[in-house]
Amino acid sequence: MNRLSRSVQAPRVLNIEDLRRRAKRRLPRVVFDYIDGGAEDESTLRANCRAFEAMTLRPRCAVSTPVCDLRATVLGASLSVPLILAPVGSCRLMFPRGEEAAARAAGEAGIICTLSTLSGCRIEDVAAASGGPVWYQLYLIGGRECALSGIDRARTSGFSALVVTIDTPVAGFRERDLRNGAKELLSGKLGQTLPFVNQLLVRPRWLAALLADGGLMKFENVVIPGKGPMLYADVTAALEQSVVTWEDLKWIRQAWNRPIVIKGIHTAEDARRAVDVGADALVVSNHGGRQLDGVAPTLRILPEVVTAVGDRVEVLLDGGIRRGSDIAKALCLGARAVMAGRAYAYGLGAAGGAGVARAIEILRSDLVRTLKLLGCASVVELDATYVDVPRDWLSK
């Protein structure tokens, strides 16, 4: 066990917040805040977590549950825990070969890893590292031809589902990134870089690892014809020219004959429309509070979406997962499983693959303990009778 692996074991690390603190100590401010921050006032970012606090549990006491079954099935894939690693871009800035490290930890844990289009590792390498089911998250960056190439590579590499993110017509206004000089650090111009470069220099171990891993990553899965992988500095402008519309879902469906998951559902109306265009699963998500600030927390929206689609498709929840009890609450409201992004990104930033594995183990252990204290032997038995929901959540 190396130094980083030891650093995330108990009693040093007992929860996701402990991983967050360790990631903050290891990473430059600009990288940590990329993981940690949200849009504008970050009200939705905070609300995603606080919603779980507003919802309380109703345990069955004097019930013996010596063994708890955490197994779940999502789009035909068997999971050891109803947990999926959400797509997180730029993981290679957090740790060398970051996406591969996360996929490897997910595969060893028996859960799904979702690879972001905006990753620094190749689709093929991540699939090979996983050893388990992998999903590919699709942005239309680089245009339709570029997207089709990524879809084809994902299919050939054995990705089992395509996750189409629909809530990024423009990048959210992430003030931390602007204050930290993210744009200036990517400019390649010495005069613009100098005021911000010290935050990199004070993290020499991180900087040495980044340089040994090839330096500033390119987006290996956004290959521009005649130019090669997209440069990091070009992504913001490209993202704003790659809006996904409902019409795009038609050609995406033609290009991909496996399950399609639509991520970024906020309302019952969009949920029904997504089902109508052929979605096999939906993710109730506000992009972790990184896009439109002021929207409702995802846990509050979940009952509305579940009611709207009934049993036509599977519904997942993304946003605010920090405890195993959060997973239990989402399942009680009808989610098939949850997606977690920051929880494992903190682990990756703290200790690479060992940190991701620790994040998964923390959530798994939390969930087992929660089920035993609830007097519930299996995640499939969780339902609304195990929770008290604020009355106004059920008004729609």
C-alpha cells in the first residue's frame, strides 16, 4: 500500500467530506475548484445536498437484518450497489490517467463507470481498464461527424449505453474558475499566466505528476478531422456551438442501437418528451449545480419525474450524493440507482484510483448500515413508506 493509498484509509478518511479535504490539500486551487464549484451563487449546488437533509427516514425497529442485499439492475446490467460513477470531465488533471483509474475502481467494485466526452484518456483505454460495464456520455462538440466517430468508437469498444447530456446549451457561469484564472492559465501567454501560476507551483507533487503524464491534456475523444484531438483551450467555445436538441436524438438513435440515457431532466414535461423520442432511461440532473443556478434540487424533482413516466423507463438521480443514506432516500422516491460525480472526483483528486475505491466503499458501507438501521433487508424493498417527504415536493 503506497503513501496515497494509506492516506485515505480509516481513521484518516471516514466520509466523502474527508476525501474532499484531502483533495483540496493535494490539488491546485484552480483544479480543486473545478471539481468543487458550481454556477453563479452556487445555490443549487448547496440545495442538492440540503434536500437530503430535508427528507427524513422512518425506520422499522426490532427487525433483524444480518445481511443486506445491495444488488440492483440498471438497463440489464447487474450492479453490486445501486451506484454509477457519473461523467466527470478533465479527470486527467486530477490524477494521471484519471479516467482509467476511475473506471478500474468501478469495475473492481462491480458498478458502472460513465466516461465523459471531455476526458483526457481514450475511449478504448478506459474500456480496457474497466473490466466491467461502461457508459459513454455524449456531447456534440466538434460537430456531428466528430460525434458519430465517438459513438462508433464507443460501440466498438463495448460501451453498453450512451448518455446524452441535454442541459449545456452554454457553459454555466462558474465564478470560481474565472477568479482562479482558468482561461488565462490555458492561454499559453506568459503575461496572462503569471498572476495565476503560483497556485500550480505550490503543489509540486501534483505538478510533477501532471508533467510526467504528458502535461496539459487534450480531449482524446473529440478528434477534429484534419486537426486531431481538441485542445483544452478550445473547449468552451466549442461547447457553446454544440447544443443538443430533440431533433438530434433522431440521428443519435439511428447511430446507436443500444440503450440511450438522457441526462439533464428537470421537469415532467421533458421527462415525457425524452421517453417519446426513445430514451431507455432518464437521469434527473441539474449538472451538479454547475449550469443554471436557482433550479430545484434533483431529489425534490425526482417524484415529479417518476410519476410522469411511470414504469415506461428507468429513472436515475444525480446530484448531492455524499452518504449511503442519500442513496437510500433516492431509491425510496423511485430512483433505480444514483449517479455520483463529486464524491468520486474528490477521491480521485485525493489519491487516484485508491481514492475512488475508498469513495465507493464509503458509500457502500454507509448504505449497508442505513438499511440495517431502517430494518430493510434489500434495496429493492425501499419505498416511500421509509421516508417522510416535505409536503410541497409532492404538489405537482
